[in-house]
Amino acid sequence: MMLSRYLRLVRGFLLFSACLACALPSRAAESDEQIIATFQVEVKRLQNELHQAGEDMAKVMVLQKQMQTLLTEVMGKVSPKSRAALEVGMKVMTPLMDDGIAYTGAVQKCIEANVFDYTSASSAEIIDRRLAQLAEIERLNDGLVKRFATINPDIEAVLNASKLSTAEKSGFLKGFQSSTGGRLGAMRAVRTLDARLYVEVRGIYGQLREQMGKWSVKNGELSFTDDAQAPIYNARIERINVIAERQEVAQRQA
């Protein structure tokens, strides 16, 4: 249940990439129309492949990089007027996508290291190693939280610094905000919920390390020698389940 949450990140990138096309000047060159239409078809294809990728983070990273390549190709084909508008969006999108790829890679490493399988943390050394990996995805997620929180003012700042006309700036911003709609808030919620989840995961590992030698696993179930520890552990698991449920709601809105 936890692993599926991470897929929402790249879906958000695909959404914003499509939104860049929606924000192009309303009087873009006629030759751009087919290019943009083809671009939107390719974005849809990538979205479908993403759904099929499931929890394969390696595949997700490939799709992220394909999106970057696609955007670069489109910028090389459209008219100068449309290219200028795309460049505005890409100044904000490029660091977001770069950070997202780094995050996906870090999550993949955590999955490979069984970071989210608490019952296999059989030594203090394993726990410490997993906590270090968890700290890395927390750091990367925190960076994404900040980027999503400031994406609208960042777009406005880049627009104000651009050479686009006042009408073009207004049209771009209106198109971008209209195409993102309420999805931006949902994607921000996903990032924030991830941060809360990592706090709970960190708490579980802290408890297991503190109680090392005083807990065991049987039939996949973890039990403590000290009965007072079970309610603490179960409460964290329950909070994780609540976070996951809220993630599902946010994902449907994104």
C-alpha cells in the first residue's frame, strides 16, 4: 500500500508538462498546432505507461527522462513565439523534474533495501543503515514540498523577468492556472503526507532499535517482550494507515 504512493510524483510532472502546452500563446503559429497536438498525445501515452509500470521505480525513472526529452524536442520544433513561452515554464519545470528523478531513484534504493519492511530489521546496523536512507528521501521530499508550495509565484517571477508582452504573460499564467485547477493542491498534499509518513517510519525504527533483542517476528507479525511497547507500535501503524487512506483521496484529486 505504501509503495503505490510514490507513483503520484511522476504523474504530477506529466500533468504540469501538459499544462505548459495549454499555457502557450492563444495565437501561436498554425504550424505549432500539430506539434502541440502530437505532444499531448505523447503525454497521454506516457501517462498510460506509468499506470502500467506499477511499483517499478526503474521504469518510472525512464518515463520521467522520456518526458524531459519530449519537452526538449517540442521546444526545438515550435515557432520562436511558442518557444519563448515554453522556456518560461521550463525554467520552473526543469529543476522540479530533476529533483523528482533524484527522489524516485532514492525511493528505488529504499525499496531494494527493504526499508519499508520493518520486520526484517534484524540488527542495529541494519536499522541505522535504513534510517540513513530514509533521511535521504526525507531530504529530497522536503525539497519537493518547497518547490510545489512556490510553483505559482515562481512561474509569475519567471514571467515578469521574461520578454513576453503583458498580454502574453497574462495569457500564459491564466492558461497554466486553469489547466492545473485544484490538482496542484492535491499534489502538495501528497508531498506533505509523505513527509508525515516518514516521521512515523522513523519512529518505528527508533522503537525497534531501542528495544533490540526484546522483539521477535513470527508468521510475519512483530511482537514485543514488553507488552507496553505493542500499543506504541500499533498506534504508529494505525497512523500510517490513516496517512495512506488520505493519500488515496489526494491521488484521486490530483
